[in-house]
Amino acid sequence: MDALRTLLETQQLFTLFLTVALGYLVGEISIKGVSLGAGAVLFVGLAIGGFAPKAAPPALLGTLGLLLFLYGIGIQYGDQFFKGLTSIEGLKANAAAVLGVVIGGLVSVALVPLFGVKLEEALGMFAGAGTSTASLQAAMAAMKSDGPTVGYSVAYPVGVAGPILFLYALSALLKPNIARPPPKLVETAEIALRNPAFIGVTLAEFAARMPSGLGIAAVRRDHHNRPPADDLVLAADDVLLATATDPAVLREATSMSGELQPGRMASHREDLDYARVFASSRGVVGRMLRDIRFPEGVVCTIAHVRRGDADLMPNPELVLEFGDRVGVLVNRAHLKPIRALFGDSIKGTAELNFISIGAGAALGLLVGAIPLTIPGVGKLALGLAALLLTALVLGRVRRFGPFVWTMPLSANLVLRNFGLTIFLAQVGITSGPKFFATVGVTGVSFLLYGVAILLALVVVTALVCLWIFRLPFDMTVGVISGATGNPAILAFANRVAPTDRPDVGYAMIFPSMTIVKILFVQVAVLLTGG
């Protein structure tokens, strides 16, 4: 055992990655559908740190990991976050979550005078109950101690399993009738124009009078398929290739304008053929569809955009992202320049622009170093909260001049999950000795305190969402998931409410609640003189 301890303490990088591997192995263990996931890395780190007290890697390594995690979150959710701040539903959701988080934080601070808990441990329990590694780091920095890790590690399992049990009980109590929506796939219909009311009008006028959500991808006239043009005057027997993600829209458009004649366009591809290309070129990524310029002499129509598992209609305002699969109608002779324009590289969709990452992270750290004076509180530096705010802004802007701030989704997930893992491993190994010296005496009581903090957070958030703001149930479970933070909770919310609203609610809430938790910890330390 002494030889193993010596190995771990002298080979710190080996210890770090061993902790990561064992942590994910433990994190995959599922008990009644509940698992710790990446959070298990912290507990393995605590065990290794307790066994080998001198095995801790440098603290800067953990800070770097957390930086990558927060930056990736901000870049991915920037657009949804700011949309949430400007919509009535988003403002209500954020208000409910802020109230829940602040009440939970106040419960944690109240433990200090009521039960003699140290402030650093109370703030650690607040971070653990909210599964917020960012606020754990803020508490450690504000207290200049690794003491918050003790409370965090005890309360973290409660923060993962507790919200899942709460959502299960809430669903059983309310019994919401939520049907799983069909996947959004683009459907097509070939409509022969028969209604005299639409003969002689321009295609733009025709589209304006059709149901919302209908697109026209091509027009067949005189035995030739041609791209749509707003100023094209429609004639009798023109065949329109209509597209929509809702089959009911296609049926309504057909009944209004003509009759279905399938095969008249699809069987003739000498003029226009269908191809799907990957958006991987910086010439198109980050740009609206209306701003994309096709090569000289190339006539092309964008029929749809597939992002993740959903098809998106080609709205002129739609901004392309790395990895989007774009369905185009183009003459086969022009397919090569179209592929060159979009990039069409699977490899390209996983590449990172390290210039943008470096510049964006540096800007966020610079903003975070600026001290702010808050009346009645004192000077406060936002630290990594400013990095997250900066990343959210850049994720909203998407590109500026030569800088493309967005990342491919797959690369973003790898970058931020790797960063989070490194942070949890470093913090766990560093805090192991102190954890085992404390938890043997206070473990059970800390567990109960963590339950109290969590219940204050989720119950207040749920009550305000459902009974004050009257938000839909599926949106509410997304808000609760974002307020608590762990992705495992969101995964369970998607099973309870199988729509896209839990994801939308999570995206609108998670970044802002991360910032609120960080600020609460910093303000609590300043106000209490901790």
C-alpha cells in the first residue's frame, strides 16, 4: 500500500487521469435509473486524495477545466438565453428560478447561526445541492479555502437524486397529459396549380396567402424544374414542390390551390437534383441563409436544414451552425462548387477555432478581473461568472468579422465535459484529506441540511412556475432542471415530459442560474465577513 501511495503522490498526472477513468466507471452504475455520471469523479477523487494526501495536481489545472466547461456552455446556449430574457415566458421562468435559488441559498446561510455550521461548509452544501461546480469554485476562491468541498461532496448526491425524485412525485401528483410530439421531418408534396385565384399572381403573393410553415422549393413548368423566384408569375398547370414539417400544412395548401400530382418533379432530375451537404466552411457558418451568396452562374435552392435530429424550414433568418446538414436542389453540374461553398466535411464539423476560443476566453477573464463596487456590499469581481456572461454574448453574436465564435456541437460537448471532469478530479483529490477528517462527524447532519436546501430550491421554483405564473408542466420541469443544473435531471425531465420544452426551459435557465449561484456565494461571503 505504501508503494501505491508513493506512486500516486509522485505521478500526479497519472493520478489525475486514473481518477477520471475510475470516476466515469463508478458514474455509470445506475440504481433505479439514477446515476452520478461525471459527478462520481469527485467522489473517486476524494477517496484517492484521502489515501494519498500529497497526490493533488496544481489548482490552476482545475480552474482551467472549469473555464472550458463554462465557456462551452455559454457559446452553446447564448442564443436561447437571450431569447429567454426577452420573452414573457422566459422572464417568468427566470424569475421563478432566481427566487428558488435565492431561497435555497438563504436556507444554507441560515444554517450558520442556527446549527453552528461553518460558512464555508454551508456554501459548499448550497453548491452541492444545486450541483454547481462553478459556485463551488467561487466559494473556494472567496473563502480562500478548500473547506466548501466538504459540504459540496456530501450534498452533491442529494442534488442529483433529489430533483429526480421530486419530478417523479410531481408528475405522479399532477398526472399531466403530455403526448410525445412526432419528430420534425420535412414532408414534400407536388401540387399542380388548379385554383384560378392563384393563376397570374407572383410566387411571393402565393406564399403569403398559404398557411404558415409552407415552403416552395421548386417550380415545374414546360417540362423543366426551376428554382423558385419571388417575382415568378404562376400559370395554370404549374407544379409546385411544397415543403413543410407539419403534414397538415401540406394538406391545407393542396386543398386551397390545386391537386396532388406526385412524381411529376421527383422523376425528372436533369434540371435540379437533390443533395445534402455539411455546413463546415467558415464562409457560411454563422451567417443567415439570406446572406449566403452562391458562386457566379450557380442556381441553387436550400430545401431544408437538418440540425441534430430535427429538420428546420429554410427561413431567411435561420443562422447556419457547424454540422448542419443542408438539403439543396441544384443542377448536377453545379454540385461541386456548392460542396466547396458549404465545406461539406464531416471532419470540419469537429474542428475548433482556437483563435476564437483564445480571444473569447481572454476577453471573459479580463472582464472578470475588473472590480465592481456594489453599494452596501463592497467591491466584487465577477471572476468566472464574467467569463460565462462573455461566452453567452459571443454565442448570441455567433460571428464578428473573421471570428466565428460558435463551435461544432460535438466538439463543444467534448471540450466542456472534459473540462468539467478535470475540475472535479483536481478538486476531489485536493480536498480528500479534509473531507474524511470532517465527514465522519458531520456526515448525517450535512446530508439532512442538503435535503433542506434542495427542497427550498425545487419547491419554490415549482410553486412559482405552476401556480403563480401558470407555466406549462413540460416547461416547468425544464426550469427546475436548469435551476438545479445537473444534465441527469434534464434527461429524466425529458422522460417525464417528452416534448422539446424541457430542453428550451433548461437552456433559458441554466446559464443565468449559474451566474446567480456564483454571485450569491460571493455576496454572502462579503456580507457575513466570512
